Amino acid sequence: MKTFVAIKYVPDTSEAEINLDSTGMGVDTSRFSFDINEADNYAVEEAVQIKENHGGSVSVVSIGPQDSEVTIRMALAKGGDNAIRIEDSRIFEHDPLAVAKVLASSIKDQECDLVMTGCMANDDGNMSVGVALAEELGVPHAAMVKQVEVLDGKVRAHRELEGGLMEVVELTLPAVLTIQTGINEPRYAPIKGIRQAKKKELKVMSLDDLGLPADQVDESASKIKLNQMYIPEVEAKAEFIEGEDAEEKAVKLAEVLKKGGLV
Amino acid sequence: MGDVFVLIEHRQGELRDINWEMLNMASQVASDFEGEVVSVLLGSGVDDFADKLSGACSKVLYVDDPKLENFNADMYQKVLSSLIDEHKPTIVMVGHTASGVDLAPALAVEKDLPYLTDLIELRNEGGKPVAVRQYYQGKVNAEFSFADADTYLFTIREAAFEPIEPAQKGSVEKVESPVKEEIDYRKFVEYVEAEIGEVDITQSDMLIGIGRGVKEDKNMPMMEELAQLFSADLCGSRAAVDSGWLPHDRQVGTSGKSVKPKLYFAVGISGAFQHLAGIKGAKTIVAINKDANAPIFAEADYGVVDDLFKVVPKLVEELKEG
């Protein structure tokens, strides 16, 4: 099984306040630490497990800056065999269809049985790149996959629907799966793997190297146009419990809960 | 013309709630585009759905075919593609749901449509659509406009709009499927129901919901102690379940359970919309989070902005003292 895993390098904004950058068209990410997108981490693990159980290879592909190479190397340390990092400032990354087109151009001429990527990126939440990539490659797909069984020339995928229900589908290979978090337990990179990863091939490519004309994936090519970004006013319905410090707030919260008959 | 197509979602004999939300949004938009709202119902022997939907739109376009009994993204894509060619709707709305995101991106690529996901707002400016979606789990909004096109494809956020109150009598047009061939490269096999655990959180009166902010497994005893004081059951966000702190049947949100307790006490949950959709039925929501801008505070009745590892131990102490 020759597998490609597409990963994204994203800022961890889960517990932080966000500010816009000076252009108003982007977010100031300078204070954030970046790492592999959560669902992509599960996709890497799934790809490595499939290689361990069925043989084959795992290629990592990512669009990102040079700093993201640490993250790509980490995926190689966990069992990836080689990687492509695509960097080209002309790619209009707000458009998931443009991103899919770029990824497709890096995969389409290579031998490939399976492509996996996270079902959602934590920064833009589009949930679209993997399925668009399948259409670009002209292969079947399943989105939000939480269990994978490799069969002969086929793959059986359990898609996570609402309310805990699973939809089981069978796809002929090659195919694209978008992976949902919780499908497995992503491993930590072993020390030996980290050492080996340094020697593995990591190719850096531009749009020109990919043979993809920029005017197919740049801002002018996109059918969506970002007008502005803004921080939404959280209509805080909540009555905030104020206090000098955490302890005082806790005491007041206890009073509120008791008074409300909630405890 | 300017019609708005709403792709209807149904599963295991039920129409999903997102339909009524999308129909409401569509009815607000359609008049702006001088068009009508058309429910696009793909199914087999679901005349009762068509009848029900006709109360909430101008027309139900019902494609009745045994091949459409269960959702299949590829079959849906072929049928929709053909309907778009034939009817040229201005807007096609698909839920930003497990079915929707399995279908819409491929359709957008195939038809080369302007495509935007997870809309929370859509309006007409000078005859053209302008839409708003969010980044970073609801912390940033982004407004988009579009290249001129005959048809625009949007996925719509779940639970972002009130359901429509059916108040009209639309027509039902039942048609044969434009797609005759079977699809052999993707096959629906079966549905697998979620396992039922020892506690049914949909029936719990008191719930402590935990999230990513709890950080580590070793902090769970603190949460368990808190739950005991409230005689509450523990549940949580996707992050808490993925981290292995809670079993799957304790997950609250669109992909988990919808709960309706007297008290929902959210600890370290920032409030991704998927989670918030699951706690709409809670009577009182209390939240502790470090980030004052966390979306959970838009839903909570009482909020504490602080470090949960300082607030919770003191709260436990206070409650123990009675």
C-alpha cells in the first residue's frame, strides 16, 4: 500500500485570545506555537499503522513555510518514508479548492493507493480539502473516517455521522480518506525514528517545480474573495463572576450555585 | 431566475433538523435574489417527507429512486450536478454536516462553482452574494464576496439559524433520477449504531462538561470530585474523548449527544460550535475558561474567567463546607 498523507502546519489558538494583523486580512500568529493540525496527526498515525500491517510506504506532503519542516520531520520520525514540502506565496490558501489543486499536482503522477488527510483544519475549519482532492485526482473518497479496514483492492471506511452513528462504506482503491480525530492513538516519535528522519528525503517544491501554473491557484484564479476579517463580538450572555483572584471568584460562584439551587 | 436550492438531509427514516434551519435561511435570502426556495429531496419512497417539506418552501423537487435510499456522496453528486444544469439555481445550500462535507467539495470542483463553507451569514449586496464564515473555532469572522457565476455553492453551519415555521403550501414535483447507472466505486454497506454505555447523559439532570483545558489525565480526579459534589455525571467535548479521559458515549455535540440537564457546568471548554449545538437544551450553563472571548460565554448564564486549576479546588472546598 503506497499512501500519501497531507498535513497542515497550524497555530495553536485553542486557549488564546486572537488579534488581527495590521492588514485586517489575516491573524497575528506571531505569539502562537505551531504544530501539525490535530486531525492530520491522526491521519499520519493511521497511515503508519497501515504500512506496519500491510507493507508499503508513507509519503508526507504539506504546503507550508520552512519552519514547518520540524513538523514534517516529526511525521517522518513516526514512520513516514519521504516528504514533499510545497512553498509558494502565490497559493491562495483561503480557498480549499486551490489547496486541493496544489496537493493533487504533487500526487497525481505518482503511484498511489491511498491518500489520507485530517477531516478538518483547526485554523480554517473548511473540512473540504480532502474531498476536493479526491475529485481532482478522479478517485472515490469518504469523509470523517473513524475506522479503516484494508481489503483486497478496496478499503472499508466507517464514517462518523451525527449522534455517534457510523456509516460504513466500501471504496475501490485508489481512494482518499479524510480522517476524524479519535480514530487511533497517535504515537510519540521514538528517539531512533527522530534520528533516522533527519536522513529521509524532504523535497521542497514551488508551483513551478510542480508544473502547476500559478494563475490556476492564486488569488486571481479563486472564485472567492476575502473582503475582511474581524473579531466577532461575543454577545456574552453570561453574567461574569468578578473577583480579586480565582479564589474569590470560586467563593462567589459557590454562592450563586447554592442560591440557584443548582448544587 | 434566482432560485435557492436546499439539499435535504434525511437518515434512517428521519428528516434532520438542519433542513428547517437551512430553509429558514433560504427563505430570507431567496426574496433578495428574486427567486424561490426549492427543497431538493433525494430518496426512495419518501412521499411523506416531500409533503412535510412542502409546508416550508415554494417547491419540493423530489427525485425518487431506489438508488437514493441511503446517502451516497457520489450518487448525490451526480444527481445534483444534473439538476444544477437543468434548473440553474442561483444558490445551492448544503449542510456543513457529515453528509454535506462528504459531498459539497467534490461538487464544487466538478462544476467549478464559487464555494464557501460553514456559513453563518448570507446576504445580497447589489445583486451579489456576500457571506460570512469563521476561522479559529469561532474566534475570527471573515467576510467573502464571489466571482460572478450562475450558481454558488455554500455549506451552512448547523444550529446557526432558527428552524422555519412551516406556513405555506408549496408544490411537490416528483421526478425520475437523471442518473441511470449504478456506482460501483463507492458502496453503502450499513449503519452501525453507537454503543450504549452505563450512563445515558441525555437523561442526566446535572452534567459537568470537561474540555481541552483539563489538559491531562492526572487532572481527572479533580473533575470526578467536582461531579460527585453536584451528583452530576461527567461528559465532555470531542477533545476530552479523543484524549481518552472519557468514553465515547460521554461526548456532547453534533457528533455525540445532545443534552438537556438542569445544570451544565463547562470546565475548560472553549465552545466550538459543534459542542454548543449539543447543549442548547441545558437550562442553566455555567462556564469556567481562561479566555474571556471563548464562545462558550455566549451561551453560558454564569461565567468565570480564570484558571480552572485555581477555581475548581477552591469551589470544591467551598461546596464541601456546605
